[in-house]
Amino acid sequence: MKTFKDFLKEEDGMGTVEVILIIVVLVALVVIFKAQITKIVNSLFEKITEQTDKL
């Protein structure tokens, strides 16, 4: 019984679980807002291209 209680108190794996959850949330946000992110990135690249042509 002591081993089981020690297992429940152990928190070494919590960091890994938290990182995985954060990654899952970020991936979900990218999937949800993919169209908006694509528009923003394309707009930024167009501005960069226009400004480098002026140089």
C-alpha cells in the first residue's frame, strides 16, 4: 500500500503531460485559424518583397 501512495504523490511525469497538453492546444489553434494565419503570413511576405524591390 505504501508503494501505491508513493506513486500517487510522485509528480515527475507531470511536466511531460503539461508540455504535451500545451502542444496539443497550439496545434488545435493553428488548425482552427489556419486561413487567417495564412493570410497574415502572405501579407507579410508581400510587404517584404515590395520593400526589397525598392532597395
